[in-house]
Amino acid sequence: MKQYWKIGEIAKLTGLTIRTLRFYDQIALFSPSEQTDSGHRLYTESDISRLHQILSLKELGLALEEIKSLLAQNQCSPIEIVSIQIERLKEKIKIQQKLLEELEHVSSLMHMKEALTVDDFTKVLAMMKKSHDKFFYERQMIAERSLDRLGDFLAEHHDER
């Protein structure tokens, strides 16, 4: 027996608002598979899977129209999206790890009651800025690579048809 979720349940599961889900339906990005006789939206597991793809692509920086276009071609692999998310998360962790090391160094100096120099503070501040700048730069680069990889994936599977 198929399990169905109402729009409010989907909103609670995903953290999206009902208004956002209705908007996605209005622009034909994410519509329910079923409806009750009284017009209530009913979503299935495959609908939830599609919503995961939409939110993942959105997180990667794609516009809703780009997402709609990719999904309309039915060639956007959930595995590819998850792989891209993993890559992005690893990059974020690496950047934050570098910042953590700098902060731990300053903290250890403070615990040993050693005098901190302006150079110590500027080094941490520079690392914080670098972390911030690098995060946005790498986010942009990952989004570009993601688009390239999705484009390659789509082209590869388009040739198979």
C-alpha cells in the first residue's frame, strides 16, 4: 500500500513552508502525484525523492528554472547530486579545520599566559578572512564544477538515448 503525505506533513519533514511548497507546485517544479477528491495535495515517496533533488540542486546554487530544466530531462542522477554534496561538505570541513588549528594555537598561548602579539591576532584575523573568502570562492568553484559534472552527465546519458 502506498504511503501518502499531506502538504503540512511535507513541510514539517523538510522545514519548508507550505507557501514555498505551493509556489513550487504553481511553477510546476514540485507537484504532488495525487490529490484527494476535495483537492488536497498528496505526496508519495518518489515526490519526496524529487524534493530532495530540488533542494540539493538549490543548495549548490542553481536557480529554480535551471533545476526545473534539469529535472524535466529526467537525467539528473540522485547519486551524482549526493556525490557533489559530499565533495562540497569535505571542502567546507577542510577550510574550517585550518581555522580551528589557528584558534587552538592562540588559545594555547592564552592558557600558558603567554603574551599575545598583534601578529598573533592579525594571523587569526587573516585566517578568519581567508576562511570566509575561501568558503565563498570554493562554494562558487564547487557550484561551477557541479554544473560541469551535471552537464557532462546529461550529455553522456543523452547520447545513450
